[in-house]
Amino acid sequence: MIGGARVHLNRWQQAAVAVGSAVGALLDPRRADLIAALGETTGKPAFERVLERMKRSPEGRAVLLDRPRVISTEVSHAWDLPENTFGAAYAKFMGSRNFSPDDRPPVRFMETDELAYVAMRAREVHDFWHTLFGLPTNLIGESALKVIEFEQMYLPMCFLSVLGGTARFNEKQRALFFQHYFPWALQAGMRCTDLMCLYYERHFHEDLEDVRSRWGIVLAPAAPK
């Protein structure tokens, strides 16, 4: 089961949920449920393309077959791995921020089980991407990761999130983002492998720098002093 009970919407209902979610998310960016609803109601074509890419990839097909979940009962072993590993880096990222992998809202508006899983997978690997790219979870870091997510999946929600995020920047943050993080994110999103086709959990035990190199990950720039 991917999440709670799914809701089937007609086009008008989808449009209404999308508009309401977009407005609500702009007013309160902390509302993960609204951001999730926006992603689902506007992202079906993008998720369908991601699904087809996963089916063409051996590792992506394995993900679709096994349907791993990034929840505490499935990834808790990462906390016991050696310090140099990808899994340990992920555990440190989560633990240092008191994040839980169980905090993601369920998928509600996808029409099929396959698309619901792809949408859930995209949501749940978000913190893996933070770990790999070395991005903070502040407004600048989240906006930069949304640029990469847009390049990887072409989700309208990611583009709208960047617009909403940058609108809330002060002058110093806006200059920092567009001079340093935005150009980097454009390059990083194009250079790396297809991140939705990776079975991350099978690589937890591997050296972090090795997986970054193999997957073409370009680390985020350090903020200028």
C-alpha cells in the first residue's frame, strides 16, 4: 500500500485542487500536504514519462518490481553503516535535522498503482538527493534542489516551487541563489545520471564519494563568505 485511500478526480476537480494547493502552498510553504497535492494533480504526464524511463532501465525495473519504501523500518540499518558510506551520510543528514523518513504525506490523486508508486518514490528519495548533492534544507537549498528535480522529472510543481521560493528571498538571498546556486543546479541536473532509475538502498554500503563519481553528482558550491 502506497499511502491512504486514493481519490479519483475529474479534470475540473483536478484543476480546482491544483489551484487551491498552489495558493495554499505559496501562503504557507511548510504545508507538505498541499505541495504533494499540487505535484500529483499537475504531474501525471511527468510521472508517466518517469515510469517509462524506469521500465527501460535495469535498475529502474528492479525498483518497480520490489517497490522499496523509504520508511524507518526499511532504512534504519543505514544508521549502523561505516562513516564513509552513502547510507551513513544519509543517516547523518536525517539525524542532524531530527527528520524522520516516515513524515512524507501519502499519495492520493494518482490513477494507477504504478503511477502512485512512482509519485511516492519521487517524494521519498528527496532526502537521498539532499545527501548526494550536499544541499542544506534552508530556502536556498530547497529551491536549488527543486531546479534539479525539474530537470530530472519536468514536474510543474518543481518549477512553481522555485518561483515561489525565490519570491520569498530577500535581496542578499536572491543574489546568492542566482549567482551561485541556480547556475550550479542547472549544470548538476543535466550532468548526473537519471536519478529516478537508481535503487539507492542497494548502494547504502558503498563509499559516498564512489557513488557520487559513478552517478555524475556535482556537489553544491560552498556559500561565499
